[in-house]
Amino acid sequence: MWPPLTPPRPGMSEETRQSKLAAAKKKLREYQQKNSPGVGAKKKRKIKNGSSPETTTSKDCHSPEDAPKDRAAPAAPTVDDTVSPGGVPSPCASLPRVTSMTSNQNHDAENGPILIDESKCLSSTESLRQLSQQLNGLVSESSSYINGEGLASSANIKDLESRYQELSLALDSSNLTNKQLSSKIEELKQQNQETLDQLEKEKKEFEQKLAKEQGSLREQLQVHIQTIGILVSEKTELQTALVHTQQAARQKAGESEDLASRLQSSRQRVSELERTLSAVSTQQKQVDRHNKDLTKERDTLKLELYKNNKNNEDLKQQNSELEEKLQVMVREKAAMQLGMEELQKKLEMSELLLQQFSSQSKSPDNSQELHQALEERTQLEAHVGELRDLLKQLQLERDQYAETLKEENAIWQQKMQQMSEQMHRLREEKEHSMSQVQELEANLAELKNQIVVPPAQEPPARPLEEEQQRLHAETEQLQKELESLAEQVQAQVKDNEGLSRLNREQEQRLLELERAAECWGEHAEERKQILESMQSDRTTISRALSQNRELKEQLVELQNGFVKLSNENMEITTALQSEQHVKKELAKKLGQLQEKLGELKEMVELKSQEAQNLQQQRDQYMSHLQQYMAAYQQLASDKELLHKQVLLQTQLMDRLQHEEVQGKVAAEKALQELQETQGRLESATQQNQQLQAQLSLMAMPGDGEGDGLDSEEKEEEAAQPKLSMPENLESREAVVAFFNSALASAEEEQARLRGQLKKQKLRCQRLAHLVAPGQQVQEEAAAPSGDSVPGETHQALQVAMDKLQGRFLELMQEKVELKERVEELEHCCIQLSGETDTIGEYIALYQNQRAVLKERHREKEEYISRLAQDKENMKMKLLELQKLVLCLVSERNERQGKLLATAQDPAAEPATAPPAQELGAANDQGDLREVSLADNDNVAPPQGEALPGHSAPENPTAQQIMQLLQEMQNPQPYPGLSKNPCVPFFYRADDNDEVKILVI
């Protein structure tokens, strides 16, 4: 007799359902982490400030029953949340902390656009560190599973909490440092603006001082010319010649000024033409670069179009395949309905047979058999209801797949439209740039016709190309992420296909059961054997029903996961659109920065040209200053000599004035006496014949001397040099030579005047000697007889006095002119000394500025060399890390293949085993069916079947990766750098198991 059927325990089924739900969620999560390491970060980056990342991760990691617990205390995960039923520690316990950190970093990055690069560096390095920890955890977990270890200890939870606190403290410190750096950047910008303003002010002041100095020099030249003209115009005999020469000199000066103004205007025109030529050349280079960039972008867009077309074709093929699958499913549905009808007919036949059996024999054995048949009927009806529910779910899945395919087609069509619009814009920009290039070439040809000047070469705009390459790298990374999402969708489609295959296998078993039922109906004699087989199959059917329920739950979870993936895909598309908008804004900012860069370059060129001109002028001024210093020294020595001579002349002139006053008094007295004695001389001519003879003898040498003096004066006047303005006074050296010759002639004239003064003194003494005996003779003649002086002597004395007066007046005028000239020379020397002092100050200031600029340039070159060295070291480390990651991926693939082989071999055995063996196999291999969808690294043998000879080996590649990551996180500090340089990167294995590391 058969044993009574024991009903299933509800508590055990609920516990197994919950454990399998948690295991399936864990497997889905690990599958997502394995296939898309960068999607989680992108998703977390878009979380708003209102929603906390801990709640989102807890929703993904915890079971539905633990949701209210998570709402109540999201920061305190329980042991059930972190450990799966199979003893596998779940990575969800550490995910909320990581996601909270990354969300805080991204929130800071959204608050301040200046801190984007630093937050990226922190998030990338932190994600790498966590990834390395997860790799080490996976390796240790796999080894622990091989050794058969159990649940994770509470020490790990404490370590995770301490790590979470450390990370929060590090994040706060990084936020503070980011704010400080932003304030420093603003202060540096203000300082840069202030220095630019100071440079402009100093430039204006320097130009004003140069203009003043040039004006003072011109005034000095005019003063010198006027002094020379005054010295030359003093000569009475050469007045007409001086007037003509001055007129000619003025005409020449006007012509030279016109020529100088023309030359200056021509130089300005040449400089303007050179600037326009340099600007045009730079614009042409920029246009050429822009054209090259546009061609590169066009090629990249063509490649993207080609890829998109391929993707569209693949999607169309997938759509066609899915449509074929749908048709196959419809056919299977029709076949299932036919099978259901046949089963219903068979059930009716079995009921009839059972009624016949009951009417024929009413024994207790028959009643038990009838009862069992009724139970089997109810079970078959329940199975049929479940199959109908499965059909409905398959129809819903078919509708969902169709909707998702339509949405993906619409998204791809929108992307194609956007790409076509971008191509159209690029074509328009290319045509516009070509027209601009043609216009610039025409302008360049005109300017080359006017003047041929080689344009100044400029360094290429490397920062713009680097920024464009970075943007291209970001777009490629986003495209790779989209491809990874598509691969995930395809993997889930494959999982669904595997589930459909399992359903088909179950349907085949049902068909076999139906055939067995038919055989049981046909062969009534063998009903006992059929009932035994049905009883043995009943357990298998109950097992299959439980497995079907589990598969249904897994299907529901997979559908939820697919919905989440679709939502993530939509979020990623919105993030892509926002990033495209941000890229457009960045491109606009780049254009503005490029324009500012061009303006700054032009300003730098102008300032460099002005500095060169100022340096040339400084050299000229230095040479002129040296000449002026030599002339000033000569003038100072001449000034001292002239001062001494003037003092002597003033003393002599005082004496001459005193003697002249005395001579005038004596002459007046002599005139009075002569007038008195004229009457007496007429009456006493006969009496004074002897006296007249003596007077005539004394007067004869005096007349001879007077004639000699007149001839000497005429010779001296004829021997005076005739100063005239030369016509070719174009250079400063000629003017200085002319001034030196004029000073020499003035010194010669001064010596001549001194000689004349001596001669005049001798004449005065002779006249005094001549006048003294005449006065004595007149007194003697007047005393005895009252006779007068003769008229010839009186006339000679009057002529001598007139000559003395005229010469004295000329000497006084020359003295006054010499005093004025000395004062003018002193004024010129004072001005020249002031100019030399100001020029020396300018030279010292220029040298200081030049030393500061050299020091800055040297520091910049050192910093650039350090950065280049750091970049080379980081490249080497990245290459090593790429190789190690490739080795780790290959090892993981090998391990995955081995574990899949071990998991698939026992799964194929129950299909050929008899029903009696299926029960034991199902009990022993239930865990293997659960592990078939899990991550390959976490696959472990069932309990009690641990490998005896294998221990937990340490992975050397993982250790090397950890060492490299520690070296990259803690680089060698440099004395010139204020912080540790870090290079953020993302890596992911593609279809060919190649890891491409993108440096941002």
C-alpha cells in the first residue's frame, strides 16, 4: 500500500522563498557590478540633494520585508542584510557608505564648478580603492567558501563603520580644501588683474615721461640754437648773413620736422601693417586648426554614424528574432491550449473509468485508489491553472519586450536625427570658415602687396586640442557605457531564454506524463504500475511546481531588475543630454577663453614690441647720456674757468669804471679850461711859440699811437671768427660738435677781449701820461701868461675819449651776454643731470621687472618638467595596472569556465536518471540550480562537498594591483607642489577581454 501524502510545511516554504529571493537579488546585483562598473557611479552622480543615497542602496540590497527597518534606521544594517542564506557576505553593506560618499562628492561638484576636477580625482581614486578592496574580498570569499567557512564576523562590520567614519572625515576635509583652493583662485585672479592694471599705468606713465623727456630735449635743442643765434646775431657786420643763414636753417628745420613726422607716420603705418599681418596670420592658423578639428570631428561623426547604423541593423535583427520568438510562443500557446483540451478529455475519461471501477468493486482499496485519483486530478487542475498563469505572464513579457523595443527604436531614431543635425551644423560651420579663410587670404594678399613682413610665429593652441580630446574621450566612455547596458539587456534576454527553455523542459515532462496517462487509460490492466509511477512522479511534479514557483519569483525579480535597468537607461540618456548641454556650454566658454587668449597674445606681442623699442630707445639714450655726460663734464670745467674769468673781468671792469669816472671828471675840467684858454691862445700866439713846439713834439707820438690803435682794432675786428648755423644738423652728434666749436670760438673771443682790455688799459695809461704834462704845461702857461691848449691836442684827446667810451660800452655788452650764456649752460646741465637720474631709475626698474619675470619663467618651467615627469610615471603605473587587470580578468574567466563546467555536468544527469534517482538528485543538487545565475567568482560547491586538497591561495595579481593603487594614491611629494597629484581613470573589459584605461 502507498503511504499517505504529507502536506508541505508552510514555514519552510516561506523561509526558502525568502532566502532564494535574497540570493537572486544578490546575484543580480553582482551581475550588474560585474558587467557595468561605471553605471552605478553615473547613477549615483545624478542623485538629487533631497534623496539620500543610503536609502536607494538599501532598497536595492534588502529584501521587501526589511524595507520598514531600512526606513527607520538606514545607517544600521543587520546581519541578515549583509549575509546571504548560503553564508556569502553581501557587498550591499558597504555600498551605502560608498554611494553616500560619492553623492556628497558629486553634490560638492555641482555646488562649485571650480572643484569638478578635484572631486573627480577623489571619486575615481576612492572608487579604485573600493574596487581593489572588493576584489580582495571576492578572492578571500572564494577561498573561504572552498574551505567551508560560515558567516562573516562582527569585526568586519566594525571595520566598515570605522572606514565609513574615516571616509566622512576625509570628505569633509576635502570639501574644506576645495573651498580654500577656490578662494585662493579668486584671490590670484584679482592679483593678476591688479598687476595688469599696474602694468598699464606704468606703461602710460613711462610714455608720458618719454614724451616729456623728448619735449625737454627739443626745448634744449631750440634753446641751444637760440643761444648760438644770439651769439652770432651780436656781430653787427654779419647781421645780413646771419639773417639769411637763420632763414635757411629755419627752412631746413621745418623740412626736417616734416620729414621726421612723415618718417614717424610711415613707421606707425609699418607697425600697424605688421600687426595686421601678424593678426591675419594668427587668424589663418586658427582657421586652419579649426578646419582640421572640424575634419576630425566629421570623421568621428562618420564613424559614429557607421556604428549607429550597425547598431540599428543589430536592433532590427534582434527585433526580427524577437518577433520570430513571439510567433513561436504563440504557436506554443496554441499547442498548449490543444494539449489542455486533450488533458481535459483524458480527465473526463479517467473520471468515467473511476466511476466504472467504483461501480464494479466497492472495496476499501478501490476507495483509496479513487481518493488518490481525485487528489491527482486536483493536482493536475492546479498544474493546468499554473500553466495558464505562465501563459499570461509570457504574454505580458512579450508585450513588455515589444514596448521596450519600440522605445529603443524611438531613442535610436532621435539619436540619428540629432547626429544628422550635428552634421548639418558642422557643414554650415565649415562653409562659414572656408568663406572666412578666403576673405582672410584676400586681405593677406593686399597686405603683402603693401608691405612684406614675415609674420610672427605663435605657439599652437595646445590646451584647446587637449580639451577637445578630453571631451571626445568622455563621449567614447559614455558610448561604451551604453554598449555595456545593451550587453546587460542582451544577457537578461539570454537569461529569459534559459528560463523559457526550462519551461519547455517542464512542458515536455508534462507531455510525457500525459502520454503515461494515456497509456494508463488504454491499459487498464497495468493501472497499478501506472499509479505507482504516478505516485513517484507526483513527488517530482511537486518538486517541479516548487521549482516553477521559484522560477516565477526569479522571473518577477528579473522583470523588476529589467525595469530598473530601463529606468537607469532613461536616467543615463537624460544624463547624456545634460552632459551634452554642459559640453556645449563648455565649448562656448572655450571659445570665449580662446578669444581672450588671442587678445592676451596680441597684448603680449605688443608689449614685447614696445619693450624692444624701449630697450632700443634706452640704448640710444644711454649713448646720448654718455655723450651728454662728457659734454657736461667739459661744460662744468669750462663753467668754472668762465666763472673765474668773469670774476677777474668784474674786478677789472670796476677798476675801469673808477678810472673812467676819474677820466670823465678830468676831461670835463680840461674842456672847461680849454674853453677859457681859447680866447687867451688867440691873443698870446706869439708869446707861446716855444710851448707850442714842445706841445707839438709831445702830441705827435700820441697821434701815431692813436692811429696804431685804430688799425689794431680794425685788424682784430677783421680777425674775429664768423659763426654761422650749418645746414646739415640732423644728428645729435653734429649738434654737440657744433656746440663744442661754438664754445671754443667763445673762449677765443674771450681771450681776444682780455687782450683788448689790456691794450685799452695801456692806452688809458698813455693818455693819462699825455694828459698830465699837457695839464701841467697849461697850468704853467696859465699861471704866468694865461695861454690856452692848442686845438689839435684837444681834438686828439676827444677822439681818444670817444673810442674809450665805445669800447667800454662794447665790453659791457659782451660781459652781459657772457653772463646770460653761462646761466643758460648751467640750466642745461641741471636738466641733463635730472634726465640722467630718471633714466637710471627707469633702467633699474626695468632690470628688476625683468629679473622677476625670469624667476617666474624658471619656476613655471620647473613645474612643467615636474608635471611631465609625474605624467610619465603615472603612464608607466597605468600600463602595469592594465596588464595586471588583464591577468586578473583572464584568471576570472578561467575560474568561471571551470565552475560552469562543474555546475553543468551534474545538472545534465537527472534528465537520463530514473525517477527514483531524481528525488535524491534534486535534494542534493538544489543548490547548484540556484548558483547557475550567480557571479562566477562567487560560485562554491555545496555544503559537505568541499575540495579536500585545496587551500585558500593568495592572488598575487590582486596584491600587485593593491600595491600599485597604494603607490598611485600616495605619490612622492615634491617641494614645489602643494598637494599630491592624482590621475583619475576608469577601466572596463570589452568583448575581446581588453582593458582600456581612460585618463581624465
